[in-house]
Amino acid sequence: MPDSPTHLRKVQHNRTLIAALDPATTPYLDWVVTVVFYAALHRIEAWFAGKGLHLEAHTERDDWLSKTKELRRIVWPRYKELEFQRRQARYECIPFERVFVQNHLLPVLDEIEREMQSLA
């Protein structure tokens, strides 16, 4: 299983992809939404890995997120929002409004990152 620094490199890799796709102009907002979710996932996984936990399934991660005191108030609901939107993009083929991605989903990722950084 990846260690914390490996997960953090993946976060940066995903953020680089988001920037390369350019949410302001890309016709691939569904992929921006998907990558935003995975950037959040890896940021959370970095924290868990630092605690010696390696979560292999979304259900296992959900269980830990919902029960971990430090994460359940801010990180858990925001993560679930990004997961829901990722499912909408990948499986429901829902088109996304640029303003929603830029003004809601990207700030949710930033908020998760700030919160996880404050817990480090």
C-alpha cells in the first residue's frame, strides 16, 4: 500500500491534471469532477497512511471517515459530496455547469485539503 508521501504526490499529480484540463475552458468537465474526487481521496488516504491505516475499498474508507472524530464534521460530508458528483459524472452522464465546478467543487477540494493539512 502507498505511504503518505506517495499519496501526497498523487494529489499533486491530480491537481496538475485539473490545471492542464483548465476548468475555465475544457469541454471535459466530467473528467475534472472525477479528478477532483480522486485528489480528495488521496489527500485523505495520505492522512490515514500516516496513522498506519491502509484502506482498500470505498466502503471501508467511508466507514473510517464517518467514525473518525477529526474527520466526520468537515471532511466526511465534503468528501461524500465529491463522491456523489463523481458518480454523477461517471455513471449517470450528468453534464456539469462550469460555474458549479469552479465555484463549488474546486473550493470543496481546497477545503478538504486545508482541513487535512490542519490535522497533520
